[in-house]
Amino acid sequence: MRKSGYRNSPDMRYLRLVHLLDAQKRKELMIIYGDNGIAPGESNGVTKLLEKAKHRIWMHPHRSEGDPRSREAVASMRALIQSC
């Protein structure tokens, strides 16, 4: 990507939210959230990033709106985001 001229901001940070959907821990729902504006080494940087993610990530069923698994996955991820 750097060869193509793409560069990350030095204050870019990523947050990975994972929710295991089954008891065997074989199915997971993952969101990777990226944002900038948090200085490297900032003492409460993770907390700030998590607060931004809570307000900016919106989950809703897409194609299979009537599928109970889709509704369950969305509800699980909303709960995960709010519990952090």
C-alpha cells in the first residue's frame, strides 16, 4: 500500500471487538474500528477510542432481516459494544 502512496496518520489507532457466538467458541462476530486523533502513548487512548466506537458503530440486519440468526448477531454485537 505504501508503494501506491497510501500512508497512515501517525495517530491512527485500531480497536478490535470480538464476540463469540456459540459455546464451542467456533463462531465469532468481529468489528475492526479505526480512528485517528489519539496521540501515541496517550494514557487513556484506548478508553477514548472505545467511546468513539460506541457512538459511531451502528449495527442493523442487512439482507436476511427476517433471519433470527441475523437479528441475534446484531443484538449480540450491540450488547458487546455497550458493555465495553
